[in-house]
Amino acid sequence: MMVVWTALYAVGLMMPFSQFIGGAGFITLSIVFIPVYNKMLKPVPAMIAGTFGMAIAVSFGAAIVPVYGIFSFAMPLVAGLLGSLAFHYRWGAVPGIIFLGICGYLYAAYSGGTLLWLVPYAVANLRTHTTAWSKTSWFVLTGFCIFLTTTIENATMNLGSIFILHLPADLWTVITPVSLMERTIAWLLAFAILTALWSRFKGKLGELAYA
């Protein structure tokens, strides 16, 4: 399963999804696959799959590698670890929410950009209660974990934009609506994929994930 999702993530990294604003690169379809393989893999295998998938992309100079260089590996590493924790452990969303809190502070303190950017971070923090697995439906929990994972990946990218690219404050006003649209589409596609898998395998989805 780790090899399968490594390959799919690598393919996703080579498929442009939207133009990266602020550099010569692309946001790719990989943002759809990250939450999917987080559901299918435990944290360490998820990090490994993301790392090897990104290594393949690096060898082709694809995705956002021309923009971020070696920092590109931080996105699948962080999103793979924190996103998979949220999917597989009762209070696994807590580290991700703490991470988003730190990222939100760093963005507010150092970017100089619009505070509307922090809306997804705030929503993720307000939805902490959905980590109570026993009281939450599969659909609500899965939807929350997808949202958390895509937000974490985006927050990691933002750290690179602030401290590596030093994007100007005014540019964040342009980036914000585009980024929100990207993540909304990614959420819908990832949720559709996982819902299709759940509908097909239902009780056997766990066995499929950990086979």
C-alpha cells in the first residue's frame, strides 16, 4: 500500500492544479491525494510515501520544487505525520491543531498579509470536538480530517512563502481567495474518493488500509 500511494502521490505532483502565485511553479493534484493516503496509511508509512513521492518529483523538477527546493519535502512530511495521526487516533487531531495555531501566529506576526488567511486555521481549531471518534459519524470525521490535512499542508507551504520567498504583504490579498478555492476543490475530490472507497468496501476498509 505504501508503494501504491507513493506512486499515486508522485503522479499527482506532476499534474498541475493551479498556478503558484509568487513563483515559477504549480500547485498540483497531489493536494487531493495527501488526505487520501493519510487515511490509508499510518503516520510513519504516510511520511515515507510522501517523502519518496516528492523525491520522484524532485528528480523531474516538477510541482513546487522549483520554488521551494529542499523545503518541498516539509509539506508531505508534516502533512503526512499530523494528518495521519488525526485519521487514526482518537485525539490525533490535537498535534495538528497546535501546529496550525503556531503557523497562524507566525503568519500574523511576520507576513503582514490579510488576516482572512487565518479563517481555515480558526475553523480547524473550532472543530476540535470532532476528534471524539465514538460520538461522530464516519462522514463527519472523515470530512474534518481531510480539511485538517489540507490546511496543515497549506500552512506548511505558507511558512516557506513567508520565511524563504518573503512574499510581499499585498500579494496575500490576491492569494487568499485562490487558495481557499483550491482547498475547497481538493476537499471535495478527496472526500469523494474516500467516500467511494468506503461505499465499496465499508467494513473492510480498515483491512484494505492496513493490508
